[in-house]
Amino acid sequence: MAVEVAGSVTVKPYPKSRAGRRTVPVPDFAADLLAAHREAFPSGPRGEVFTNSSAGPLRRTLFRARVWRPSLVGAELLGDVSRVGHFAWCGSWIDLEGVKQSAKFTTEREAVAHVAKMAPGGLRFHDLRHSYATELVSRRVPVNDVQAVMGHEKPSTTLNLYTHRSDGRDQRIHDAFADDPLTPDDN
């Protein structure tokens, strides 16, 4: 397990708790993508699946700046980049005061990099864990199973920190009592 502290990546043999040592089931589509990635890119010296260009461990800060945030811009989740002419691109974003800002660039890459750097907030990579836990609970995976796959010591951690209100909550609660024998008949 790689951990980045102050720009330096160190490898720890185990996660921070015993519950963190686990096997995580991966959906078929993700397993296929991982297999294709492993064919295209060599593993790191310790078997790492994702490495930097020197086959070393990825630095979280560089991944965030060079891959994650530009991907958010590309998905229009963090500002916008549009072509405005030959060799002309416009990048726009909302600043901390809620004011729309924009700038022009000669390449799309420059525009994306600038918006990724300047736009505040945005989805964090860690937010994917929250989404995953919420989705599992929404799909009625038992909480103790979600707890185990998330690597939590207690189910309360899973429920209190990693799951969030999901769409359709009120209807599911209503449906849970729809066939209740204590519900008075309308006859």
C-alpha cells in the first residue's frame, strides 16, 4: 500500500486496520478493463497496477493535478472548455466568489490544464468510495457486507460516514409497508 506524505511516497505492508486487509469483488466490466490495462502497461516492482512513467508509485498530488481534475473538466464537472476558432480555445470556471471567469488559449490541452488548476472544489477521488458504499446500500447489499468490502472495523463507520441519502428513499419506505397486514383495508 502506497502512502504519500509531503510529496514523498512510501510503501506500507498493510492498511491501517485489520479490516483493511480484504478481498474486494470486482464487477466483470472492471476486471476486463484492469486486464487490458495490465496487458498494455507493466506492473511496478512490487506488483503495482498503476505506476508513474518511471514504473514507480503514483503520487496522489500529481495524479490529481494531471489526470483527475483534467478528467473532471472533460466531463464538464469542473468548468468548461470549448473551441472558439482555429487554434483558439476558451476555458471557463466559477471562482470562489461565484463569479464566472474565462480565459483564451491556443490549445485545448492548455485550456483544460488552466481550468483544472483554477476551478475550486470539484469531485474528489475519495468521493468515489462514498458513491460506491451508497450504491451498494441502495442496491440492498447487507450493511455487514458493505462494511467488509469497504474495510471498516464497524458498520457504524459505513453508515455514518460513507453512505448518503439516495434517490427514491421515500418511495422505498412507502413500498416497505404496502403489503403490511396491519394496514386497514379500504373496503
